[in-house]
Amino acid sequence: IPATRGILTTQYLAPTDKFQTESEEQALGEKISHCLEAAFATESFVRLLSPESLPDTKNVTHTNYLDLAWRLDRRTGRLIMMSAIDNLVKGAGGQAIQSFNIMCGFNEVSGLI
């Protein structure tokens, strides 16, 4: 893979809710969607991707965004979380600018969008 920057992550989680049928999977999926939307509703730099999309470093290059997607795997009973960031912006420089903005009472996104 020709990549000069960016980090892709994959986390495998074991939800306490079981989902062995399609209806159980759909119910848990809705619950997860609502939880993520509530958790990140006010976060300027977190983008929850549509169910059809997967994170890709090319979509976050030179940005302070974190792209986040998830899937349920009924076969293994796992919740799979996937994310992408540009480690040079989100991981270093962007973090410094964002922290400075917050400390000085500026808009958190100033200079980053």
C-alpha cells in the first residue's frame, strides 16, 4: 500500500448483547448507532461514516478529522470498530492547535478547518 501518512485502526469488541438472529443484530445495530451519535454529536472532528462506507486514510490526509465506522459480525459475535486519522495533523500539530484554541478561549476549530 503506498501510504505516506495516516493510521488505520481496527478494534474487535465483545458486546454484552447477543445477536444471533437478523432482528437481534438490527436492534443492537440501532443501539450502537444511537450511542455513537450521542457520544460524538458535539465533536467537530469526528465523522461517523454511513453504513456503506469504510475509513480510508486518503479521506483524512491533511485534516484533523477522525473517520469512524463499525460493523457487527454475527459469525463471531463481535463488534468491529474501524477508524482513520492523519497522524501528522490529528496526532501532533492539529492537537497542539486545538489545545491552544481551547486554552485561549478561541473556537476549537479555528485554523483547523
